[in-house]
Amino acid sequence: MLLYVLVGYVLLCIESPLLSSFHVRMYAPDPALAVVVYAAAAMDFLPGIFTAFILGLLKDGFSGGVPLGLHVETFVAVFLAGAALSRRLDYRGAVLMALTVVVASLASSFLFFILSAIFDRDFEEFDLIFRLAIPQALVSAPMGPIVGGILSFIDNRVLQVEREGLFR
Amino acid sequence: MSQKSTRFKIALICLVLLVLPLFSMYFHGRTERSQTPVETVVIGITAPGQKLVHAVFSNLVAAVKRYTYLVEVEAQNEELRAGIEELKLTAMKGRRLEEENQRLRAMLEFRDEQKGLALTAARVIARETSPVFSVSRVRLDRGADGKVPAAANMPVVTPEGVVGRVEKVAGDYCDVMLVTDSRSKMDVQVAGKGVSGLLVGTGDGLPVFRFPYQKARLSKGDVLITTGHDRLFPKGLVAGYLGSDESKQVGQQIEIPVEPAVRFPMLQEVFLVTNAQDAVPPEAVTGSWEVTR
């Protein structure tokens, strides 16, 4: 769980300056969402949902300006949906992972809209959410396989270390 | 039973994790409120990471920008260097042309002044230097075959003064014996002083002005001009300048070193005087000085 949170934290740390450097802040991919989607398929339920919760909190911290809890709610909801989906379909392959991230991104944009409308009294740019929903989903899609690859690699290394010891 | 309670627990946790953010949003979504401890903690966790990565990226981007800037500067530098070389070359050509222009203008003026002399321009194509690196002989691009053929003993002059006389003519070229040559002798007088004598080449240094002993106040810089008495050089051309206040007595004669009027290493264009013998004044046919032809 901690490793997933750490990976999500590092990706969120990198995301902001990276996007500023390339001047693509408007169409920002969401690596934390990809971590949550992968966690829903790869982790046990309880550690997974707490991972989603913590990543949501971190995302709120990184976002700034949104009411605290907005991304927490979104990520927990996405995790629940992902966990339900993963019981029927293992989507950890590259293509399915990308597709799932697209759907999750669209769903999170919709949730973002609803929750902002209800709870954020200052928020007025509702049309922006809908205008950016599809581009953001599309740029987030490649993050699925990338994040999945990283987490899968970490999982395998952890398993290997557990099996063979750190200093084999 | 235990499976049921586990499911219940999970459902409860899900409910809590879904409802808790709603409360948080309700509380934090208010327009006017101060920062809560939860926000402080979350920002305290996220800000250092963001700051660190931002610093790393900023430095990285700055380094890349600096590198690309340096690469651009280097390319620009090379371009400018090439431009400077080209400009230097152009400036050098310009200076050379200007110098040539000045020389040719001076020659034209000289030709206009010397109406009695038939002057044919010639270009120096080679210089022979002596072991002490002084020019001992020059070759001109005028020979026996041209429209105005060069002939032996023709005086060679420039606007500055006398260069020497034609020694040999071969084909399209002729060699000039300079006034510094040990075989060269020229009848001259000190302008305004009435002292006449010979300008004699020494071969290995400055020529000397040799004249019979007489009381005269000669000084460095006095101009020596041709008298025409030698029937070789026309009258009134500058032959050189006295190079010293000191004189040396050699037998019955006095010698003073002379600075030639012409700087031989810089010589580019000259005039051949093709009617020198006609231009010699009649009173100059006889003279007390023997001149070697």
C-alpha cells in the first residue's frame, strides 16, 4: 500500500513542474487516477481503498483551490467501480488499462462537476470541466499502461525480495 | 457469521470513506474560512515534494536552456568569426586599392607636371634582394617588344624621385640598376646650395654624395636633384636626401651618405623616361664628372 502511495506521490510531484515546463497544464494527464485504477485490480480491497483515499487527499493538496475531499471522493468512487470491474475482467493489460483509465477519467470529470456544483461555492467554470473532460481522458490514457508497468515491476521486485531475501 | 461481519465491516468502511469526504467538502467548500488543520497537514506533506521536484526541474530546464543557448552562441560565434575574417579581407583589399589609387594619382600628377618628358608606366614584377635584405635590382614588365620599347640606360623614375636606369632588356621584361648599385653614378646638385657632385652607389648600403672639397653648409635632409649633365637622367628630378650632417673626406673629395628618394621595397609602379636624352639641356653635354654608362 505504501509503495503505491509513494509512487502516486512521486508522480504527482513530477506532474506539476513537468506540465509547467511543457506548457500543457490545461491537458494534464492524471497519474494518480491511473494508480487508483491499477490498485483496484491489483490490491486487496481494504489496502486498496485506503490507498485511493490517501492519494485523493494528496491530489487535493497538490491541486489547491478545490474543497478538501473532492478528489478523495472521486478516487474512492473510481476504486469501488474498478474493484467491481476487476472481479469480472482483469484489465491490467496495456490496452484494457488505457481504456479503463479513459473511462475512469471521464467518470471522475463527471463526479468532479457534480461535487463542485454541490460543494464548491466559488467554482463557476463548469463548462471548462466538460470541454476538458475528453482531452484529459485521452492524455491520461497512456498513463494507464505506464503506471501499470511501473507498479507491476515494483510488485514483482517486492515479491522477489520477499521470496529470496534482500541480499541474495 | 464471520464472513457476514467482514462484509459488514467492509461496507461500513466504504460508507465512511465515501461520506467523510462529503463532510470535508461541505466544510471546506465555504467561501470565507481560515485554513483548517487537515489542510495544513495535507499541504505540509505535498509542498516539500512539489518544491523539491520544482527545483530539480527548474535547474534541469535552466541547464538545458543554457546549453542550447551556448550551442547557439557557439554557432553564432563561428559565423561572426567568419564574417570578421571576410571583413578583414575586404578591408585589406580596400586599403590596398586605396594605396594603389594614391600611387596612381601621384603618378598621374607627376606625368602632368613633367610635360617635357615622355613617360611610360611600368609595373615592378620582381625584386632582387642582396644578402643584407636590401633591394639591389628590380624587374619591370616592359621589354623590347612593346608599343613603347624599353632600352638600356633609360631612366626609371617615380613621383618620389629617381629609381635608377634600365640595365638589360630581354623579351617583355627589363632589369633596372638602382641608384644604390655600386656601378651607378648620377650627376646631382644640392638644391639651393649650388654644390654639385655625383651620387654614387655603394652596393651594400646607402649611396653617397661625392663632391670636390669646398666650403659649403650642407645639412641632413638637403635635397639632391639631377642636373642632366650625365646625359642619362633628365634635369630636376629628386635623386635623394642627404642622410647625415657628417661628411667624410676621401682624397680631394668629400662624401656624405644619401637617403634614396624612393623606398625600393615598396616600389610597385614606375615610369620609364623614353626621351631622356632629348630632354637633357644643351649646357649639360659637358661636365667635369665622368659618368659610367
